[in-house]
Amino acid sequence: MSVSNEHQSSTADPPPPPQFDPTQPSIPISYPIKTLEDLGSRAYFKSFHYPFNICSVPLANSVLDNRPRVLVCHDMQGGYVDDKWIQGGSNPDAYAIWHWYLIDVFVYFSHNLVTLPPPCWTNTAHRHGVKVLRLIMLLKLRYSLHCMIVLVPMKTKVLGTFITEWDEGKAVCNKLLSTKESAHMYAELLSELAVALGFDGWLLNMEVELELEQIPNLKEFVSHLTQIMHSSLPGSLVIWYDSVTIDGALIWQNQLNDENKPFFDICDGIFVNYSWEESYPRSSAAVAGDRKFDVYMGIDVFGRGTYGGGKWTTNVALDVLKKDDVSAAIFAPGWVYETKQPPDFQTAQNHWWSLVEKSWGAVKFYPESLPFYSNFDQGHGYHISVEGGQVSDAPWNNISSQCFQPFLKFSGNPSPDTIEVFVDFKESSYRGGGNITFKGTLEENTDFTTRIFQGELLLGAVPLHITHSVKSEGDSLLGLALQFSSTANERTSVLLASWGTNQFSRKFSKIIAPCQVNKPRTAPGWAVLESSIEMNGYKLTEIHAVCYRPKHEHAQLRLENRTDGSEDTLVYSPKEYHAVLGHITMNTSKENTYFPPSSSWLVEGHYIKWSSGSQGSQTVSVKIDWKSKVGTDSRFPKYNIYVEKLSEQAVRDHGVGLGAVQEYLGVANVEAFYVSELPIPATTSSLKFIIQVCGVDGVCQNLDDSPYFQLDVKATTVGGRKMFHLFSYVEMNNLINPWTHSTNEQKLLGCKSYGKLGIRHIEWFNSLMCERSKAVIRGLLQNTSRMKIRELQRLPSRETKIWVIMILSWMVFVILLCKLSNGKWGKETLVFP
């Protein structure tokens, strides 16, 4: 198993990083549980990060198909790298998997005791129908390269890992397996975590030598975990890794046999170690009987003692497993990324997975249900777009943003006279950060067709509505071809293309001209097209993109040089072709998602923290939560988060900050978002955090109608800016400053000034007085500050002085009352942010 490489600082004595305290607010991350004590205390549920780690995409189908399956075990640089940033990171080249149609079960692996899958993996795996399992690992006593996987039913299932290894793992097992009750307790705690976080099960890897008397409690642990997972989460999976035997010996069998079958019999499957020989899959299938598909034969992509050598010959092992009718467990496909396979990660990744597809074939098909939506986003890129308009140009990564991925055929090195088809992250996008780009040369009156989706969508009497967006250059035209199959296996093809379709009259059963929709928010250059078709009783099996160029009367000709000695001839000159497919949406209704009005949401801010910057600027950190007031299930797949920084002039003149810039902050997949150290210019008086709700069809609510959280910067910084205004006015009018007083040569109250920022904090000499006065003083300042200093200045001089003296006198009166209530002095400081 791979080990993560820690970043080494170039300085001689780098300062130690602050100790991670999961209870304190910070940028949300995913992290493992490292000790049995932390697991037993349920400390994870008290973490600030826990609500952010909950999966937001449920698995649609909880039953695994009765066929040979593909399990993929993630082991990439030790885990929790770029994928740990729940709200997204800044690495546009971060590792990701996008060939989900080749995967049944996904296991997230690390060498920690309890590996919890980051929600980004669970979200995108479930979206593609893949179960996600977690690794539970009992530390091993000897070195071994192994992976543990646990699968759970629901489209692509996602499993966590429980692993014990080395001497530390032995100590864990001694406590875990000390009694039947302890085995049951820890099994229930693991089940609670899986259900709460929304992943699909566990991979159990007990890589330690055990005493023979511990085996009964080990079997209790495995059996009870399997049973309670099934009752709490139907369709969940618990997978046993081929490590310790029924006698307690740590001897990897590399097959299913009598030494490990007792564990196989009480859970949902076995992940067989990858040092098997060619005859082992067949013999393992014989031992498993009618459960042969629950035998997952391991393949290490790094090639460490694995059959076939792994790496670029991983398909050699897959061919054997497919022939012997058992399942495959592919370990560490991140080898392509970690070893920097040429020429680049995108090309190498597509090439490697094409070998898997050639050997095994697709195991998932979509669309299979409605609504169906994809913007082809892979979960990383260089910009973010909404309705064709770019809202962010910052590089980013967030696997949760990955949409249904196209079934693009890997072509290797395309020739210059063909069309190259690829998912692009730098070309402008319609939504998100990706698109499908078609680029190359194409002669007039010719076309190029390529598959983008392979589905199993059964249609009824209701018409199917299709919306897609296109951006193209010149006469580069792009259409969609839909392939249908009836119950009698009759095939029908339908072309959706706007114009210039005479050349297709004999190629398709029907041609439909989409209607172009004019949407006010759509950016220039994009065409949004809508079509409808009735195909009752038919199944949509494939979606193709059709690139074509119509014939023109005045076609360009060029002289072609003949190399065979014949005369040169005039031929039509092919033109450059360039088109972009932005998104596809399929639904049974033309109506977009209904968005509740802003007033139906309850939006709150918590953990607000202000910090001072230079020249009057500040930063703020805040956790924003929102939920429906009516108590219904208001969960949407995602929320775009923006902020408006409103100046005092904008708020006073327009009330709502007319013309304010909406700055994109990020995306949330749960009903919470943490804003960390947001810079605030000195001229900003109010912050408006906007939560743009997005539907399953990709449509997002209008920003003006979206729920929001308003945060008054001035009210919060009353100890700074507003106190400065008030005291400046006092000094300007030569009023008596009542804030300084001496008693027995001790200053009762002192206002400390910092240049133009004015008062920053007040010093007290009694702790109880400070606590009693804090709320009163702050509230008084907030209330009186609503009367603008400019308004005070407009009053007659005598009346202005009276108002200011009254305000300050009341504050001193409160302070003196608090002072008289206590006899002991103790210096305290009331600090205003």
C-alpha cells in the first residue's frame, strides 16, 4: 500500500503547526478516526466538521447486480489529500476518477484505524450508482501490501475502511476483542458512523496475528457489524479482506478456501489478496458456490506481486477473472497519477481505463431515470460558469461537483483530418467548469458522430423533453442523435438538429428541429435548444453527438498535389471545425425546478469572528446555515454561495445596495457553508451572503430571489469605527471627555486610541464589572450608533452637545453602578473587534 509523502519545509526550524482541534471552527475538512478511544467516545459527532461530512446524494438502487462486479480501492498518496477540502480546494490538477460506468463498488482507503470517505467521493459515486465503502483496518504485525474494501449497494456503492496493523493494531484488537460485548459495541459504533455520514459499508482488514481464543469474538464482530448494517441501511456491504485466518495466523491465502471461508460466510464478500495464481479464481468460485460474484480477486495496479503485472497490463488479470466468472478488486488506480504517466494525467487516465473497459465492459448505464442532467464537469478546472457567464476565474477542485460523465471513446493520437473529442476545462463552460469540446477539420456536407452516453431509460406516454446548450464557430454545427429500442428489439434513431440537415435524410428515422430559447441570463455566444419527443414503450439506449457542416454554393477549393505522377486536381478544402456542448437535460416536463421564495428559508450566521487588518480593513469568518421554515424536505443537490460587499452610501441611497457586485465564494452540498477570513474593505458597511439554490436539472434560482444572510459590519465593529466617530466629534467640539477618572491613582476606565481607527478597546479594573457591563455597553453603543454622526452635526450646536453629553453620561452612569457593586479591583479588558 502506498504511503503519503509529507511536505518538507525548506526552513531549518519551521514553526510547529497548530494542533488540529476538530471542535473549533475552521475550513471544513474530512479526516479519519485514529484511535479506538476516539471511536468509543463518539467524539467525531461533536466535531465542527461533522455536519459538512454528510453525503448529500443518496444511492438510488441498493441491490448489486447478480454478475461479476468491479470493486475499486482508492489508495492515493495515503488519502486525505486534495479531496479532504469539503468545500473545494485550489488545485485544478487534483486527482479524480471519472470512469464510474466501469465501477460497482468504491472503497476509500488509508492506513488509519477508521477511514471515513470524504463526502465528495460518496456524492459523485452515488450520483453514478456506485456503492462507497470505508476501510476498517486492524494493524498488521508484518509488512504487506494489501488493501481493504467494503462495498454497499446503491448505484456505485462507497465503503470506508477499518484496518489494524503492526503492534498498535495488536493492542487495538486486544481491546476490541476482549469480550463479546466490546465486539458488539464497536460494531454498532461503526454502523452508526456509516449511516450518519451516508456511505454504504465497511472493508475490514485485520492484518495482525491473533490468539486462537480471540477468533470467536472476531467472528462476533464481523457478524454483528454485517447484521446491524443490513438492518440500519438495507443494501449495505461488509467486505472481509484476505488476511488473518480462522486459526489467528496472518497468512494471506490469495484465494477463497477453508482458512478464510468462515469469515466469508458471515459477511457480504471477500477481497482476496492479489498474489493469486491463474487457477485460483476458478477454485475460489467453486468454494463460493452460488456466491461466486461475492469473491473479489485483488489486482494491484502498482504491480507488486500481482498476477499479470498490473500497470499497463492490468487487463491481463481482468481477462482471467472475467473468463472464470468472478469479481475483480482493483487496488490503487491512482498509480497513473502518482507515477506521472506520460503524456499527461488526462490522457494517461483515459488510456488506462480504456483497457479496463475493453476487458470488462461497462457495468453502469445512464440515463436510466429522470430527470437526467450533465454539464460534463469532472470536479476540477480553471473557472466556474453559471448560464454561460463566468462567475469565477480561480483554479479549483471539488469532486462533489462532478456530473454524469460521458462515455467517450479513447482514440489515442487522433489524426489531423478528424474531429478530436474531449472534456475541456479551459474552454468556456455553460455551467460549472467543464464541457465537451469537438475540434478538428471537417469537410462540407459531411458529418462525424460519437457516443457520449449509453443508457437504459424506459419511456412512457409522457413526452421526453430535451434541453442542451451549444457554442460554435462559423458553420460548425452540432446536433444530438438519440437511439431507441422497442420491446420487440426494433431500433429507431432520431436527430435533433437546427438546420442544414438535408444530408441526413436517409440516416435517421426522424429529424426534429429544436427551438432556440431566449433566456435573459444566458451569456452571449451560447444557444439553448429545446426539443420534445414521444416514444412510448421504447428504451433510450444511446446519445450521440453529431458534428456536421452543411454544403455551401461557393465552397472553397484547393489544388491537391498528386504523388502518383497524374495531374494535380481541385478538391474541396476542409475547414476547421470547433463546437462546444455545454450541457444536456432530460425531463418529463418543460417546467424548471420550483424554488421556494426567499421568505420561506431561515438563514442564520454562527461562529462570527472579526479580525482587524491594515488601513481600516477587516476579515470575517462565519458559518452560515439555512433550512426551510415550513419543515418540508428542502434539500437541493447544491447551493452556490455569493457575497455582496455594500458600502454605507449604497445602503443609505438604495436600501438594498443597487448595483453591488456579487462575488462567488464557492459551492455547498449541505445546508451550511463556512466563510473563512473574508477580506472586507474599510468602506464596506454591510455584507449580504446569498445562497443560490440549484435544482437537479442544473437550473439555479435567480440571485435576486435567493435566500440570504445580512451581516452589518458597522454594528459588529462598534468598538472601532463608530466609537471613533463619536469621540472625534466630542474632541472636535471641545466637550468634556467623561471616560477618564482616577481613584487612588488608578484609572477606572481608559479609552485606548490607535491613530485614525480611534477607540479599539476599553480597560477595566474589575472582572465582574466587565462581564456585567459588556452586554449593556455594547447594546447602548449599537442603539445610539443608529443616529448617524452626520445627522448630529446638522443639529444646532447647543442641541448637538446636549445629545452627545447625554449619551456619554448614561454610559458612565452604568459603569459607576457596576463599579459600586464590587469592592475588589482586577484589571480586565473589553476588546472590540
